[in-house]
Amino acid sequence: MPDFDLTPLRAALADLAPQGRTALLPALHAAQSLYGYLPEPVAAEVGRALGVPLADIHGVIDFYSMFYREPAGNTILRVCADPACALRGADSILNAMCRRAKVMPGDTSFDGRYTIERTTCLGLCNAAPAVNITQYDPATQTSGDISFARVAPDALDDLFAARGRGADDFVGGDLNLITVLCGRGRAATLEEYETVGGMQAAKRALRKMTPQQVIDEVKQSGLVGMGGAAFPTGVKWEGAAKAPGGPKYFVVNADESEPGTFKDRVLMEGDPCRIIEGAIVGAYAIGASKIYFYIRGEYPTATERVQSAIDELRAAGYLGKNILGSGFDLDIEVRRGAGAYICGEETALFESIEGKRGLPRVKPPFPVTHGLFGKPTAINNVETLSKVPYIITHGAAAFRRYGTEKSAGPKLFCVSGDVARPGVYEVPFGITIRHLLDDLAGGVEGGKLQTILFGGAAGAFATEKDLDVRLTFEDLRAAGLPLGSGVVMVFNETRDMRDMLLRLTKFFAHESCGKCYPCQLGTQRQMEIIERVREGKMLPGDSERLTDVGWTMTDASLCGLGQTAASAVLSAMKVWPELFGKKKSEVRSRKSEGKGGKKVVAKKQKR
Amino acid sequence: MADVTLTIDGKAVSVPAGTTILKAAQGIGEHVPTICFHEHCTANALCRVCVVEVEGARVLSPACVAQVSEGMKVQTRSERVQRSRRTILEMLDSAVDLSEAESIQPMLKEYAADGERFADGARRDHPLLDDNPMYIRDYAKCVLCWRCVQVCADDAQYTYAINFGKRGFETSIATFFDKPMPATTCVFCGQCVGVCPTGALKPKREWLLQEGATPDEIMQATRAERRRKRKA
């Protein structure tokens, strides 16, 4: 084993060590940035400095896919393998890259320069295909991350030199209550945010309202969580505010990783102050003096911009001691994830902040009483918090002018796939799918509509007949479609949905944490069966196996990941029973008889 | 504490508040199967074979940790419950060598789990690890119940010699950089061996006997290794 000079590591750990185990992920990020990976002596030094058992260090490194125990290439290129990128040719880019570097996906080139990996959704579905790159410079012992969008197959030279372009997000819709400063290719400054009424809510809340008044206003607004679970935000805050014990914590969940979801990234990259203002108001409401802002590891630009916004807000007196002269102290710390979808599950996210493997906890107890570090905690999604300033500044009634009784206010949808204008759309709850798809996003591209995946990998498929369903919680529920995190992924009639299903099931198999049996075993078995479905080599009884595995995961899994890991497959079995019951040849021949309407199985894409 | 009244499979039962459904069911002679649960370990509700159907709940509830509440209606063998238990057992049987899992074998029978149903799926085949004089680790038999990791840590010994490797289906029990046990903080207390339900952890002598070694050979093997360990 080569010798490692641990001097720079010890210097880097000096600041983190007093925090103990909670600083484990920051320490591992810092160490990997110095050495390019986490060799044994480096991992052992991190353990010693933070007082974490070495076996636990191993467990944590192994859990997060962006940490490496083996030498990785100086340039790590991660190509998204999920549906939206696949539709735009991500596979051919991956293959071209592998040929160039002479490696197989997942391997490091012989000269140690490149590691090329398939990765899960990078949140750039609107600008697919996407590649995330980590570049390590052994000479200076520094490392940096960047994501590139709209990667063209002829841009390999640029990619290998870590050059490319960002997302240039399109933000559209019928409203701009929360996205007014988004989609401009840069983050709005605090000053710009203030010119559109920004920070008025923080001032109003802290100077003129009691925490209970803030909670009441949010409750009256009908605001619910936008991460997928739709829990009433005001009720959550009230629970944390009333919970005995302390200190209390406020957590921003920016671990957006659901395939097809990129709204939170667009908000963080465009208007980070708005999110932080929402969190300041929330922290005040529950009586927390510390906010953790947890951003997924694959979002380097968002992380940078949120951090700059925090610096700006702190300098302007919106964070720190006695903010706005209210006597209220509030600090905020940004935490980076390291490649684990499960950390978007709130209790897994707490574990991650605590320096552990991101494994969901058994609920109850719930976070409002037993959250981060076992203390009362409110945790909210980025989009949810972006709506809070409007509610506090203009009042719950103004917020309720938009949307329906049960689905109040504006909503962001992430439109991607085969549409003319993929992007984030801010609309009032209650418009139809057709309006979003045709009028706003420019309609289906490359053929007729085959299907829309709603709610992400954990979602369900809509078809032509659903286009007039209104986008509200109540209407979608009646139509059997989940709103989830606002994913609207469009597939035209030429797409092979079996290939898309395989990608979704691979996603869950890769992202299952492995804690509970139904999901640990079920995501693997589900993927294996869908592999046979895609190859047209189903075994007798596979359809029943899929149903049993699916319902067992749904009914018996410990957390939301397992409980929704079969959602898309079970939905597909309803929408296209022929894909699961008959052999490929039979389906093909039915189509060639000119059955009309939707084509289910089209020519396989060139892979 | 005040008593709570609920019904389990139609039978009314009163138990102190805070009782788990598992204990309440056991109290009236209803058998709820468990794999990961152990009286002396923190319950993590991860094997999910103890799930039961609670009226009004969206998903099934793990009986080992779910507490009773007033008026609760519990079904311990509804169709949903049976399907989940059977499928979990079938999937487990297809991934792990359960041949020495004495507590799980009767469950496979009771739930008519078809061991061949997922036979073509990936198995967790791990080579047997024989790296110390006290016990062997045969992780092809490991069901990831977590008991060994827990007794090695805060549930008993505070030794922290083992944790996990990888995640998802590929999760395994692991030491720091996969070092052999004598190179870890292991104190060879044997508690992990004691709580292992599947024979994945086994006293070295028991294993050598099974392998057909004579008592003399066993003494020879373990003594020599112990001496080596002392020197190291």
C-alpha cells in the first residue's frame, strides 16, 4: 500500500473533529477531496479524529455511492441511466465514453485517469442527457464536482476535459409567484430578491407575529408537503413547536432524487434566498435555533449557490445572533449527501446528518417529537418552503386564490421526456394535464402520446384518456395517479416501455437501503423479472411473481421507498397487460395486424 | 399503566398501554412469526414477517414494535398478511442458505413457501470465512437480521468490530476494510454467535466437528491458532 501523507487530512479534520460523528460525511468529503478516494489509513484517521468505530466508517463509506474505498479515476464521469436521459441517447454517450477510455461501465481505466459509471437520475431531466463529473487533481490535492446537461455524442473531448454546459433551465407556466427569479442561468442575489418583495415575510414573522400566528397562517393556507407525501405543513410545524424538549431543529430536505424531478434544483439554483427565507420563518415558528440544509451530493451548483445565499443573508443580518433585532438566534449549516436516494426519506436523512448509513427509522415516533439527534424536528421540502414567504407576506387568503379547496396555491411540475419544451412549470393546482402538456409544454414530440409517467419512479402511468384530469390531489387520486413530486414524464408512441420499466426497477434495486426484507429482496427480484419481460423471455408464473413481490413491497416495507417501489410496475401491468401475459412474438404480431390506436411495442431503440 | 382493550383475530384482549401487538398476541396464544426479533436486542422491525393487518391502516404493521391502542382491530392471518409473509420467505429462501436456520424452517412449511419460486434469481453467495480460533463466518447463511452487529455494539458488548458493507440486496456484514477478525476490535466474547439464528456464525469447534474433524485435530487446530493470535 502506498504511503499517504496524513498531514493535510489532520489539518482538514481539526475543525470538524469537535463535532464528533455528525461531521462524518463532511469529513469523508474533505478526505476524498484530498486523496481522490478513501484508502484505509485515511478512513482510519477520520475514525480516530471523530471518535467513530472503524467498522462504522466502513459501513458509511460503502453505503454512499459517491464515496470510494478503491482508487477511482482522477476524472469520474457519471452518466444518467434513467428514463428521461435514456430517451435522449444517454446510452450511446455512455458507450462512446467507455470505448474512448477503454473501460466497462463501473470500471477505472488502466492508466487511472477515468472512472465511468452509470448513475441514477441527476435532476437534469429537462436538459437530458446529463453527466456528473468529479475531477481530482493529485498535484494540488483538490477536487471539484460539476454537472453537464444536453451532452452531445460529439462532445467527448469536452467531457473528458470536464468542459460542458449547465442546465439552462426553461421555467414556464401560468404563474410566477415562486419562480419569478428562476430559469435565468444564475442565482438571484439577495438584493434582486428584495426587489420582488423578498425578506418581507421574515421581517413580518419575526417582528410582528408570534410563532403560533405564523403556524396558524400556514395552516390556513392549506400548504402541504411537496416532496411527495403531501402532509400539511402547518400541522407539522405545530407538532414540532408543541413537542417537549430541545434543542429543536429545522431541516431543509434538498435531497431531490426522484427520477424525473428537478424543480428543487431549479429553485435552489435560481432563487436560493426564497427557500432560506421560508426556512427562517419555519425555524422561528417551531423555536429552532439551527437549520440543516441537506442537499444531494449530485447537485454541486445548487450547493454552491445556496451557500453563497447563506453568506449574503448572514452578512445582511438575516441569520446569526438576534436576527432583525427580534432576539431570535438562528444559524444554518449546509450538508452534502453522497449518492443515496433513500436519504430523501426524512428519517434516513437525519441518520445521514448524524454520520450514519442512510437507513430509515421505524415510525412512530415521528420527527416532530423524535427527529434529528432524537430531538423535535420539522423537515420540509424545498418547494414547500419556497411558498412560505408568499403566504406570510400576502396572507393565507391570497395564497388560496390559486388552486382548489383541497389543493391550494401554486404548484411546480417537472415536465420532461418527449415534449417540445421540457422544463419546470408553475401553475395553479387545478389545470388539466392537457393544458400543461399541449398549451404550456408545446405538446408531444416525435409521434403520438403513448403514456405519461406521473409522480416519478414511484409513480404510475397515465394515458390519452386521462388528459382532462385536473392536476389536484383529489382529482389525481380519483384517477389512480399519484402527484408525487410533480413528475410529468412523457413518452411518445415509439418508445419501448419495457425498457423504461427495466430502468425504473434497476433504479430501485440500486437505491434500496437493504434494511427491510421486502424491499431489500423485492427490488432485486422485481428487476430480475422485468429483465425477462424486456427480453421477451418471461417464465410461466412471472406475472404472478411480479404481483406478489409488488404487493408485498407495497404492504410490508418499512418506508416509503419500498412501499412505492412496485408502483410503476403494478400500474404498467394494468395499462399494458399484454406486455406481461404474452410472449413478445404474440404482442408483435398483434401490433402488425394493425390494431390501431396506441402502439405498445415499437422498434427497440438502438442501444 | 392503564389497560388498553383491542381485538386480535376477533378475540378481545386487555393489556397495559405500551404493549406491542406481538406481546399482546402471544398473551392470548396467537403465534406471530418473527426472524429478526430477539428479546435482548433492540427491535428494528426489519424482517417484516411479523406484519399484521390493523383495521384502517394503509399498510401492514410490524407486530414486534407496533403498540396497541384502544379499540384497535388486528388480523394476524388475513390474506394480505399471508401473502406478504409467504413472499418474503420465498424470496429469502431463494437468496440465502436457510438449511441450518432452525427457527425459519418451520415457517417455510407453515406458509407453504415455495423454495423454487425465485430459484433463478441472484443468490448471496459468500465464501466461508475461517480467520480466527473461536468462530467461523458463513455469510451465505446470513439473513441480515442485524443481531450480531447490535450485540457487538450498544445492545451488549460495545466492541464495534462489525458493521455493514454495501447496501440493498448486496448488503453484508463487514469489518473495517474486510479485515480478518483478529485484526479488528473483536474480543471474541461470542455474543454474536449466540444470537445468530441461521448458523452463519458458528463456534469453530462445532463447525470442525460437522466437517468431520476428530477431537484431537480440533484441539490441534484451535490451539495452534490461539498461539498465533497471542504472538500477534
